[in-house]
Amino acid sequence: MAQVTVPVAQTGSHRLRRIRSRVPIWHLFWLLIGALFFLLPVYSVVRFSLQGILPGQNPLHWYLTVFDDPNFKTSFWLSVQIALETVAVSLVLMVPTVFWVHLRLPGLRPVMDLVSVIPFVVPPIVLIVGLAPFLKTFSTWLFVRPEVLSLIYVVFALPFMYRALDAGLRAIDLKTMTEAAESLGASLPRTLVKVILPNLRAAIIGGSLLTVAIAMGEFTVASLMGFTTFSVYTYNVGTSTAYEGVALTFISLLLVWGAMLGLYLLGRGGGGAAAVAIKD
Amino acid sequence: MTTVELRGLSRRFGNVVALDHLDLEVHDAEFVSLLGPSGCGKTTALRIIAGFEWPDSGEVLVDGHDVLGRPANKRNMGMVFQAYSLFPNMTAQQNVEFGLRVRKQSRDERAKRARELLELVGLGTAMSRYPRQLSGGQQQRVALARSLAIAPSVLLLDEPLSALDAKVRVQLREEVRRIQLELGITTLYVTHDQEEALSISDRVAVMSDGRVEQFGTPAQIYSGPRTAFVANFVGTMNRLEGTVVSSADRIVRCGPVMLNVPDPSFNHLAGETVELFLRPEDISLELLSNGDKPPEGLLEGRVTSLTFLGPVTRVGLATDLGPLLADVSSGVALTLAADTVVAIRLDSTALRSIAR
């Protein structure tokens, strides 16, 4: 009589054994070390934020205190507004520039590479000392408004936005796609909007994500220019009440992670550049 | 009706001459192939016609009007590229509709035209697929449909099949020709594949170093090469070097052998050094018994190699004229082996003479 094998549902230990047999033990070890490196500080933050509570008080007392403070919302929305403005200005400036350099001036790419790393090598304090007088001369009206931070953050975000767009454009056959669109009658602006941008979606989302992270977390310039952004507010709270400050830090972590996850999910939808041909 | 004429087209890239006073005339509804090795300027010529490159001098006339002043998006020329050029964010249908959308055609008109053209290229059932869901051959079919959707005055194809498998390439090139004949569209096709060019073109322009070496029908190019380059580039040729003994009688001495060359284009003076070309299929072999001499008018030769090519076998021969190649039917080749002595008959009517 023929033997029949019936598939049996895998138990947890079975599954673990299978994973162990597929992944070398050293990989798991380093993965664990990496996870601890990131998760331990977060755990410490959460733990500290639940301490210093008087008997009978809500365990989430410091979190509730943060949410009750009207300056929390004001500073958070100010940072969100600045972050979105920074993303918008960065995209408007960088997308057509990088597109044009890749398409028509590829010889300028090394120059662009060099320019894009300047914010890495010039400290923010030096940048602001140089930029502030210029911006003040350029527009006193703008200088006293928080929007001025967006212009400065565009410079800080330049390396990230440029690298993301550069990588995105390298991943597609820009020249052929542009020429194909032109041969079908499309102008260059139309080609950029209808053909190139949808295929740069992942790169744009990636660059925007990093720009948001920079704009939301920047402290030095905002503090020096006297704007109470979210990071400045967090610092101020931390200097007066340690527990509340740490609770606020955890909230800000969650908010930024949430924003990034949102952007990531938005970018996952499609528009991937790589078109892999199926074999005939 | 659309004609294309290139007049004195020149283009240099630094020190490299891509096009050297290129002249070419393509008739209405004609299928012309630009054939040549890499770097001969064929793609540069096509890109200048399309508007993606500009010549240093010369004219590109479409229906008698110079189009060099017009940008690529105003020339109304369909182009299929060597690289897969479909827009990855669009389905096959949306790709085909793109040019019509630019021309502000209604949604219904666009959908109808896209369906017609995708059916024409045999992809009526793949309209909603994205490029990543199509094979290379299917992508190039969609690219062809997309370029035809705008009803172009001229169709330009830049080695569209070179990235495909040999079998798909043969199938698709026949489809390209069928569609071109069906639509009667003036077509310029760039390729380095001589078989491709000869099999689907009305006329072929063989190019070398930015110039047209010879422009003619596939039969003229194959049977009557006018330059040594064309003779060597198109197909396989036996090349013999000789000296004209008699101009009137068209007698050429090649080593110890005198050859009569009835080539109607023979126009050389006595004493002139010429090259004679003969295709392997124009040489036939007869087996010789041991010690026998070949009949009068035939050469003696010894088999040096046998290469099986399917229906024919290419036989390498050592002769008084130097090494020769002959194509014999593979059945006959079974009687041959290395060092077999054979009598060689040259079809002198197929001999072509070119001055050195």
C-alpha cells in the first residue's frame, strides 16, 4: 500500500529550527546585538518616563502633562509646517536640476556630487553665521519668520535629497525614456511630469523622508534664530522637568517614526524604476 | 506620401568622424536598412533624422522640406529604440496612448487606436500589463505599436531586435516587415545584422566610416558588391588577388591560374592589380580518384576543414589560388574528409572584380 504523507501544521519549535537551519547562528547574534543597540535606549527612555510619579497619580502622568501643554501642539505643528515647506522647496529646486544634469550635462555630475556634500563638511553653526547676514539683507520680513528655517534646512537636506534623486535617475534609462517621450510629441516639462517623476517615486519619497527627519530634529539653527520648533521645545522642557522631557522625547520618536512609516507606505505603492524583462 | 533625403550630412564627435558627407534618398513607403559595423555612423544618421542629434553640416529633407530646425517632438516621427523604452509606470495600453494623449485625442479615440495597434502587433490580450510583466519581445512589440499610434510620417527603428533571442528576432523582424507593408509607412531601419537587413528591406545602405559604401536592393548588395568592404562585410566571400592580363578578354592571372572574369562591370586595364570575389556557394566540388588529375578548366584542391551548417557544409580547401571556402550540400559532404583531394569548379559568372 502506498504511503501517504499528510502535511502537519508546524509548531513554534519546528519553525524556529527551520529558521536556525537556514540562517547561520552568527547572523542571528549580530542581528540581536544590532537590535539591542537601538532598542535598549528606547526601553530606558520609556522606563524613565514612567518614574517620578506621586502615589495615586496616573502612570502616564508625564505624557498627559505633555499633551496638556499648548506649546506642545504649537511647536509640533510649526516643525511639521517647516518640514513640509523644506520638502517642497527641495523638490522644486532639486528634481528639475538633477534631471537636467543627468540628461544634458552629465559632465557636471562630479561637480554636483561635490557641492552636495558641502553641508556635511561645514558645521551648522558656521553655515548659520554665514547665512544669517545674507538672509537679513535679502529680506528682513523673511528673516523674522519661521519660513526662513525651511530655506536653511534645504541646504542641510541637500546631500540626502540629491543622493536619493541621483540614485533614482541612475536606476532608470533616462535618456531613452526621454527620447521616446519626445519622439511621441511630448515637451520636456511634460516628459518630466508624466514619465520621469512617476518612475522616481521611490527616490522622491526616500529623499523627502530624510528631509522631514532633518527638519523635525534640527536644533542648533532654530535655537540660535529664536524659533521654538519641536526640538527646541523638547530641549526647553527637558531642562525644566527631566521626566516630562524624556516622555516628550519618546512621543517625538513615535511621531517621527509614524511620519516616516506613512511616507514609506506611500512610496511602496508602485512606480518602481526597474522593469525586468521576462524571458521570451 | 513621405520621402526622406539626406544631403551631405556630416557629424564629428571630437576627432571621430561619425558621418562624412552622407547622401541617401528613401522613397515613399520604402523600407531601407542602414547596415554596417559598430561605429560606422548608422545610428548617428538615424538620431539626426529623429532630432536627437544635430549635424555639423548637411540637410535632412522630409517631403522636400528641411526638418533640422524642428525639435524632435515636432517632427512626427515614430521611433523604436534598441533599449527597452516603455514607460514602466504605464500599462501597454497607456504606453500606446501616450502620444495620442499629447495630441489631446479623446479617451474613446485613444482606447480604440491602442486596441487596434496592440492587436496588430499580436498583443490584444496584454493591454493592461505593465512592462515588467512583458517579455523583451513583447515590450518591443508594444514599443512598435506606440510609435505607430501617432501615425508618424516616418518610422525609425534603431536595432530594435538586437537584445532579443535569435528565434524571437527572426519572428519579430518578419512582423515588422508585414506591418510596414500593411501600413505603407516609409521606414528606416538600423542594424548590424546583415541577414536581418537583407531579408526585410526594399533597399540596403551598407555604411562604413560615416559614408554609404553601396546602396541597392538586397540582391544587388549580395550578388554585386561594388567595394571590397561590402564584399567582405556582407556574407562570406572568397577573395583572390590577381593581375589583369587582358582587359578586352577579361583575363586575370591569380598565381599560376588564369581566370576569365565575365563580370559586366569589369573595367580594368592590363597590368592593374584587382581583387576577385566569389561566394562559397559558387564553388562546386568533384571527387578525384587517387592520382587522377582534375578535368580541364577545374582546379585541384585538398580538403582542410569541414564545418557543418545544417543544410550545407562549408568545406575549407587548399588550392593553387590559396585557401578557398566552398559550400556543398551536407549529404555530399559525407563523402569528404580531411586531406580528400577534389576537383574544384569556380562559377566564373559569379566572379566579381574590384580594383585595389
